[in-house]
Amino acid sequence: MNSAHLSAIVAFSLWGFFPIYWKYFSELSAWDLFGHRLFWSFVTLWLIVIVRKKTLIVKMIHEDRKTALMLLLSALLISSNWLLYIYAVNEGRILEASMGYFLNTLINTFMGWLILKERLRPTQWPAILLAFFAIILLALTTDLNHFPWIAIILALTFALYGLIRKLAKVGSLEGLTFETSLLIFPVIVYWIFYMGSSPLDALKVMSVGKYSILALSGLVTTLPLILFAYSAKRLPLQVLGFIQYLSPSFKFLCGLFLFHETLSDERLRAFVIIWIALGYYTLESFWNSRRGRYIPPTE
């Protein structure tokens, strides 16, 4: 194991244990936690950008109208994802959130085929069809109130975010700095003038020490991103494919065993089908990479 492997493991493990961190601030609403995450991420990212002398790159993004508009859309997607994820944690729906991130890999693959016209091997289709079957099965066996809307929206917003960031051709650090810069002003205005509160109001319901831990949410957000960016440049995709399942797996374990969320029979069946699909997809990808030759896929 080298530093790239370790960086990937730490990044996905941190993402997996995020529910413990956000659950710690149960006295705050999902909106307040989202606002703090955005504000402290904005501060942390700009400090890193300044220290690494990359302010000019962020400025160049602003001057590129097409890229700026793409990042505006990606900023709306990632902010929606952050807010919904924190809401899921606050509302005791961590298991449902983990389902969304389990589905993300297969939805990414499907969207690459549908939107980017990427080719799929015939042997990849069973995994994607199994994932859709799991969702259809849930739709048929649950009512609207119990359908995993959070899982579906989390998976779609994150997949679309990744798609746009892939097309934008912008570095992860610089791109996220620009995205938070676009969002910070309207969010602060909404926070103060519509919600009637401010970031400092959290001190009314928590100690200074706990508020200091909350202020670390910027570092908590950016650290795994930096570690992931480091590992992604140095590891084969199939290796990252294995490691990335640490995140939803740890989320699932947190929800089930640490926070004792209820797992219905319907959702357990859906999880099992999704796990089978992911296991098959990962093994298929690894097997084809080990064969050392390209197998023509179908469109």
C-alpha cells in the first residue's frame, strides 16, 4: 500500500463517517448546518487557494463565461446534495442516504452512456438493470411516503454534479472554491433576512468549544476532497472503484448499528439487489482490466 491507496481509504472513510459529525450538532436545523458548512468551506478553501497561490486560476474561471455558468449549475447541485444529506442525517434517514451513494456508481455509468454517449460492454448492463429493478421493486412495495426519494435525489444530484465537473475541466480545489464563492452571498442574505438569524446564533444553543468543532466543518469538507484528488491522479479507476464503497458502507453501518435506524424488509431486499449489482459490476470491471485487452462494448 502506498500513499495514494492510504489517501483514498482515508478520504472515503471520512465521507463514510460524516453522519457522526453532523449528528453531533442535533440542536441545529439542517439549514443552519448547511449554512455553516458552506460558510466555513468558503473560508477554508480560500485560505488554501491563497497559500497555494492559485487565486489567479479562480479569477480565470470567473472570466470564462461558459465555465462559470457550468459551475453555477454544479454549485446548485452540490449545495442541494449537501443540504439534503444533512437533512437525512438530522431526520434519522442515514440508511436511505447510504442507498443513494451505493447507487451513485451505477447511475454514473448509465448517465455516461445516456448523455456522454460512452460505450458500455454487454456484460455491464446486468448491473445497471439490477439497480433499476431494485428501485422499481421499492416503488411497487412501498407508498409515496416510504419511497426512498432522498436516496434517488442524492444519487442524481451527485451524479449530475460529477458530470458537469467532468465537462468543465476545472481542478477540484479551484472549482469548489469558485462554487462556494457563487453561493455564499445569496445564502448569507437568505440566512439573515429571511431566516432571521446568523452564523453566530449557534452560540446561543451550544458552547464555544462545540462551536469551534462546528467551524471545522470547512476542513471536514475539504480534507477528504483533497485526499481524493491526490489519489485519483495516482490510482487506476478499478482500484478506486473498490475503495469508494467504503463511504456508503460506513454510512450504512452508522445508521444501522450506531443510530439504530429501522431497516424494513422492503428496503433490505432493495439493498441486497443493489449490493449484488455493485459486486457484479466491480468484479466485471476488475476482470476485464486484468485481461489486458479491450472488449468492444455496445451502445
